Amino acid sequence: MKLRTLLLRMARRGYDLILPFTRPVTPSVRILLVREGMTLLIHHSYASKWYFPGGGVKRDESLVGAAMREAREEVGAVVRGEPRLLGIYLSNYLRRSDHIVVYVSEDFDLGAAPPDTWEIEGCAWFSLHNLPPDMQRACRARVQEYLAGGGPYSGNW
């Protein structure tokens, strides 16, 4: 493991430890980008699994606006139209109260290359039916909900 990755993971762990005291309830978003039976996933520099693009909601930002911004910032996707709500979930991981809103978009444009950012180590397309073994468990569950149709869903992350 690179020193940079180790330091980023340690910083993230510290952030996770103080967050319950500084922001007891946190809204966040994820967006499932789907095209031709494939989904675009990201690999963070501070985490060891594959995720949907997403992150925190900024002050005065709508949830759907945050999801569209994160898609643009993390993979260079410009979402056309409003994404569909897949579900709203609760994560109490590390004593946080994180409310995660997941959207789906099948209508988006991609730039020539993903933006160059310290946060994202890589992004790649994966078949919805052959996801990477090291994909984050909750994101994997959301893909199964997407494939089952229906929604919006709710429950634990």
C-alpha cells in the first residue's frame, strides 16, 4: 500500500471518529449510473472498495442537485434530466447517523476522461450481473434493488 493511501485512510478514520460529535445527522447521496447493462463505479483513495459516485450534501443544495454534482465531480458525468429516486437508507456505521439517498440515471453524458482528483483512484464500468468482488456491500444491494424494479426503497444501508 502506498504511503499516500495509508495517510488518506488514517485521515478518513479520524474524520469518522469525530463526525458523530460535530455533525450528529449527515445527509449524503449516491448515484447509480447505468448504461447498456453496465454501471460506472469509483474507487476512493481512502477506501478499499468500489462504490457509486456520491458524497455529502452542501449547504443550500438539494439532494438531487448533490447527486448530479457528485457524478460530475467524480466521474465527469453530466446527468440529463432528473435522476430517479431509488431509495433512502440509514447507516449507523461508527455511531454516525448517515441518511443516504440513492438516485439512478440512465441518461447522462461522459467527458473524454474522468476529472483528476485526489479523492478518486479510479473508475471503471462493470456489468450489473458481474460486479467486482470488492464492491461495497450496500452498493451491491442497491444494484439488486435496481434490477428487481419498483421502489423507491428504504431501510438500512
